[in-house]
Amino acid sequence: MGYRWRTTAGSLTALAVVLAAFPGSTAGSGSALTGPSAAKAAVGAKKVTPPSRLPGYNTERNAYFGDLHVHTKLSFDAYIFNVRASPDDAYRFAKGETLGHSSGFNIRLSGGPLDFVAVTDHSEYIGALQEAADTNSPLNKLPIVDGLFSTNPVNIGAAFSRIIEAMGNNTLPKEFSDKRIASKAWKEIRDSAERHNDPGRFTTFVGYEFTSAPDGRNLHRNVIFKNAKVPELPYSAVQSQDPENLWLQMETWRKAGVEALAIPHNMNGSDGLMYEQTRRDGRAMDKAYADLRMRNEPLAEMTQIKGTSETHPSLSPNDEWANFEIMESYIGRAKAITKFSGGYVRDALKAGILMQDNKGFNPFKFGFIGASDTHNAAPGSVEDRNYFSKVGRTDGMPERRGSIPAEGRKTWDVATPDPNGNLGRFQSWGASGLAGVWAEENSRDAIYTAMRRKETFATSGPRMRVRFFAAYDYPQNILKRSDLVTVAYRNGVPMGGDLMPSKGKAPQFILWAMRDPNSGYLQRAQIVKGWVQNGVAKEAVFDVACSDNLAVNPATGRCPDNGAMVDLSTCEPMRYKGDAEMRTLWRDPTFKPNQRAFYYARVLENPSCRWSTWDAIRNGTPPNPTLLPTIQERVWSSPIWYAPSL
Amino acid sequence: MTESLSNQSPVRAMIVRAWREPLVHFLLIGALLFVGILAARSLQRPVVRIDAQELGQLAGYWSTQMQRDPTNEELQGIIHERVDEEVLAREALSLGLDKDDMIVRRRLAQKMTFASEDTANLPEPDAATLMAFFEKTKADYQAPPRVTFRHQFFNSDRGKDQALARANAALGKVSSGQGTSLGEPFLLPLGYSDASLIDLNKDYGQDFAGALLTAPLNQWSGPIASAYGFHLIKVDSRVSAKTPTLDEARSDVLSAYQEQARKARNAAFLDGLRKKYRVEISGIPQTVLK
């Protein structure tokens, strides 16, 4: 639009609003209204005391969308991928500005600015590659970086593998962990977050990625700090590969007033290790361990570009939608995953409630968020129609990610050689992963607190909103009441919460979803249930609302096909299919008061083109026949847990 | 003395004689010169000097790789390798192997860029300069219009016409004071205070946001279509797009000024360099032209 919006003192004065009943508005009507007279009076005032509540403050909470997994040139791998964009660039991109991609084109979010972002560079060797590229630095002369800064992709690749391997077995030269280099980078990250944090408009968090991967099995997690109070340096996987040691460090920080939470990701690349049922050092889990883990890891990043870790078709054979952006490879190399159990969140939630029944503790009681894991300093770049993948020059062009035939060919008759399996990996990545939180206002405090109480959701990219509440006694007419949300909170618990033990009644769930105005229409709303029955954890997927005036078939438990289709030559969806909104009240027909359970919502859009199809259309070639041409975008709420007794 | 002279051995006499011979003088001087030139040449040979600091560093790298200190023999090896690298590099340079080498060229260019880029903060501009910059870039700091309003929602998933009819009926009622909230539950807020038009655009679409700017104040109007359905709206107040004063936007203006000053300085440096050269391009290859 030609100009950028900025915070100015003038608009800050407008923040001085007080919460007051709006004249004539019904009490608790789901309104976010704050006193307009106060707002008006404040405009133009020169000096105001810091407001206690920001514009948009809503006691019933707003959905904010963000990305808490973002890499810049300060990450060793991003630098190797030729990414030179800084944390400042990443925040600017998130605010809607245009950024140069390392492959030489401009990138910009088509869905508009995000509400909150954390830059989370790899803490291991942070800033060291930038340093190593400087020939005046001793790092530049280390044999391990030999070829890394050449222009020969083969040499770059060889050097990259060498470095990844050395990282894995902890044999990188010490120079890479030089404290001065790390301090400089860490300061840049902190300063940048401070500069861009703009309460009420745009929230930043200081963060970093703890990059542990024993034997290449991914145990990565992002550490997100509540505010500007952060440690002098990150605690990285160089110090320990065992996440338990990270949590212990976080406890130490907390005692010193540094509040943080960790969010694991790419369970799908852990070969079953992320949710293994012993501690990393082999000892048995106990209650203290489960408490430690849950105190420090209330959330899981269950979808991102490197695949979605909700569930795997082999783990959920009765879930027709389980096959969504599945990545079956180790992280960073084309080694096949052999163990899916322990690598997907639904499976882990089940293992958790079973453990609670058998042993009295649950180390896997987490909520959901999504994130991009962009290495292009491009938060929120998970738009299928506007996809440039995530590892800089390595996969920035369609040919490099296998969505168009190689060497300018017009057909797929000739197979493209893929000697190191990179093409296959990039093809299996999805344009997926965005975080949603229900918070009173757009501030660090409100968003962080929402993450702590797991009132969060994950989307596959679109900014769909989902509300999910549970209670035993909602009024029959609740869905039609203007105070729906007020009552939903008052009588029940929101996503991320715990239901009280039942006094015989089955719980009711309010599932309310709204489309993203810039994306497709909604096709069906589902509730995924996991429960323990006779010492075995089970799962089921219930369709609970259908679009287009359709009703769930009681025999199959499924919505009939709404007939939505996409024109694969244009990616244009069929018109007038799907709903803008879905709102339903569902009582679990299979509920047994003595069975421990969890429930989460999943809402699907109509089918739309996958990024690989968009790439092919722009190139004027047919979509890659080995890839699915369409996907169904979706949103997942955090679970609500049911316990038979306190 | 004569005694001693007469006692001279014949060999000694020969040496003495030779010593007096001009030819011998010539040969000796020649030999001395030869040795001297050799010595001088050897002093003139280019030096490969590895100081204690660099040697320490090299040994250090070795140790971190091998997890122990090098033995004397290994240290010799390290030195050897370093010396070989140096002499090979110098020979390559003297043979001109660095010419027309893309890798070498890029590294040099990179180093030069790095050396010439001013990473330190530039001096603060004076008041007049900053004001002039602000006047030029004012539009960048414009705050979006802000609206305080309420709305009622009518879902059109089950029929557009029906939703429109419900909305119109509701408009009649609220306008004549019968009831206040006749709309349906809505997942987004039903009221906004001082909301930015940018956010409303993003959440509701342009038609809806645009209508908020023109709707009559303090009365219900509509229905307006959004990405979700139909809405009745009641705007309580509007603040039009506002350009701040320099004081209000000072820190933003200052950082933007410095950013562009840094870019300008780097560009000027490159411009200056370019002027030192005449660029000739001898045709574009057919393959590029297509």
C-alpha cells in the first residue's frame, strides 16, 4: 500500500483506554469493547501513564497468529544456505514488509502481517558461520569449513555434511563456540526483539533453538523467554544433548527470575525418540520427571514445514485424514524413519494418559502450536500459493524442491536424479505451521500466559480460528446465545484445560471454527478422542459438524462428501462449497466415566492446491505425478483432558 | 732471519711464491665474490615467517581436532604443511593463477565489501537534516485510520438471501429502538475500540473495512458483506489516518535515517570505484538471449 504503519507517540496515547461497559451493549456479549470516551479523550493528549490494557483488550480473548520458530543468518545452517537476512529483517517481514530471498527474488506474506514472532536461531555455534566467512577470523582457516564459502555446490554440500556430522558427535572445533562470537549474536537477537516489540500491535519474544539430535534423531526444541529477562547466553546442545538437562537449567533460570518454556518440534524426525518412554539417560520416568517436563514444555510444535507430526497413517489406520504432509526422514539427511510410535503427538498423548493410569504421572500432557521453521528469516511463510520452502538457496527454486521437471523439460517422462535424496525430502515438506493463541491482548504477558495454560492451536498455514470448550452442563440454546463465549468459559474449560471428574454425565463440547478470509471454506469439523480402555490406549475420530447443510451419517460417523473440488489447471476452487463458520455442541456418545481420555478439535477446509501444484502451474508443466496435487488445510485445537478422579 | 729463510721447505716457498702471483689473487677474489653473492642471494630469498602466535594457533586447531597436544614431530608436520601452503599460494600468485578465478575474485570482492562497509553507527544528524529527511519520508510514519464500532452478524452459510433478509429485518428493529442485539453469535469480537483499519482489513476483508470509513456515525447501518456473511454496523467514532510530528516518531525516523545513510555511503563508495573503470561488455551470448 505504499506506506508502512508505525507506532508513534500519537497512537500510543490511544492505548490509554479503560474497560467500561459500552452504552447499550448487552453485558458479556462477546464484545471486546473498551470505553470509547476514554479512548477519544486520550487521543491528542501529550503524556499518558503506561496503559494497563492495550487496544483490542478482550476479556473473552482474541485469536492471535504468530510464528515461534524462525532462523536468520545467525544460524549456522541458514548462513550456509546463503541466507543473509538478520533478525531485524525477520521481524520486518512478519510485519508485512518485502524481503529479498537468497535465490534472488522478493518475498512477502500474502496473508498480511503476523501478530507475534520469536526469532529462534540455533544456539549451537550461533553467529559462528558468519564469523567463519570472514577471512580475518581464525575460524576461516579451520579445515572443517573448507569449501563452505566456495561457489561450488558440491564442496558446499560436503562441508555442510562435515559440519552436521561434527555437530552430531560433538567434535566441532572449539573456536565455533567462542563466547565472544556467541555473545555478539545473542545480543543482536535480544536487541532486535526489543526494538520490534510493540505492545498492542506486534509482540516479539527472545528465543533460541536447542539443537539436540543424538545419532541424528531429532530432539530439537525452541526455548521462548517470557520477557527481556534472559540468560547471558543460551544453554545449548553442546553443553548437553539431554533435554532433561535443558529443563534443569530452565529451573535454575526460573529461580533467578528468568521465565521460559521449551517447545519441541519434528517429533516425526526423531525415529521414535521424542516421546520414548524412558528418560534420555535410560533411567525410568517418575512423577518428578513428568512434572519437570510439563513445567518446562507445556506445548508441542506439531506441524511445520518439515512435516506434520499429528499422527502417521500406520498409527491411525482409521483416520482417513492422517496422511497429511507426512515426512518419513531424519532431519537434514535422507535416512528413513523406522519407528513412528514416539514420533507423533496423538500417539504420545495416548501414551501419556495410559502412563497416568498405570504409574500415576503423565509426561506427555501438552498443547499444540504450529510454526514455520523458516531458515529464510521469513516468519509465517507457510502459504501454499506463495511458497518458497525454507532452506535458502538450497530449495528456493521449484526445480530444487522437485515440483517441476529438471532442466527445463516440460514433462515428467525423465526421472530427475536425486543422488543424496534431498529432492525427495524437499518434496515431502509442506507449506504448514502457524501458531494461534487465545489471549486478552497482543502483549508478551498475555500471549506467554496463554501458552502456559495451553490455550493455543495450530494451523497448517491459514489463519483459521477455532474455539473449543468442554463442560457437563451447557444450556441447550448456548450456540444461539450472544453470550456464548462468556457461558462457555464460565461453565466449562477451554482448550488446554482439564475437565473435572464426571458425576455420571458425558461431557459436552463446543466446537466453533471460522474460516480465514484469505483462504478456503470449511468442509468438516472433527473431534479426535483418545482414551484408555482395559489398560489399552485407543483413539477415534468423530465428524461433529458438516458443511453445506449436510448431516453426519450415523452409520459411518462421517459427513457425506460435500463435492468440493479444485480446478488443477488454475487452482481455482469450486464455488459455493463449504461454510464460513462451523458451530456445534457435541456430547461424547462413547463416554465412560471411569475411562481417562483427551479430546481435541480438528477442522478441515475444502481441498485446495498443494504448493507443488502451484509451482507446476506457474511453470506451465503438469504437477509432479508422485506428489498429492491437493491438500486439505486444517486447524488443530489443544486437547482437553478428562480424568476419572482427581 | 737468513737462517730461517734458508731453512724454508720447498712447499712453503711455493706457497709464498703463489701468494705473490697476480693470477692467484684474481682467482681468490673471484671465489670470494662468488661466495659473497651466494650469501647475498640467500639473504634476498623471500621469507616465509611463522610467528609464535600463528604457530600456537595452528597447534591449537590441531589439538581441538585430535583432543591432545601434538608431539614435536607432529608440530614439524604442521609447520611443514603451513609452509607448503604458503609457498604454493605465492607461486600460484606469481604465475597469475588468481586471475580469472571466480572463487578468488568473489573472496576478494567480499573482503573489500566487508572492509569498506561502515558497520559502526553513523554520527547523529543535526536537527535540520533530520527534519528534511522526515519531511521527505513522512508517509512512512502515517498511522492508519482507527475506528470504534459495534456490529451484528448474520451467517450466510445456509443461504445468502435469507441472511440478507434477516439482517434487513434486524436493521429495521434496532433503528426503531426495538432491541439492541439481534445478530447471531460471532467468533470474532462484536465490538472494537480504536481498531486499526489494517487489522480490520486482514480479518474482515476490504469491503467491510471500507464501509466502516463511510458509515454514518452513531446509528446502525448495513447490511455489509464480509468474508463471513452480513453485518450491521454502528460506528461510534473514527480517527482518520494521521501523520505524526517528528517528535512523536523521532526514534523511528532516526533509525531509518541512519539505515539509509549507511546504504548511501556504501553505494557512494561503490560508485566512486566504478568511476575509476571503463566497463566494456562484448556482446551477450545467444544462450542467454533465448
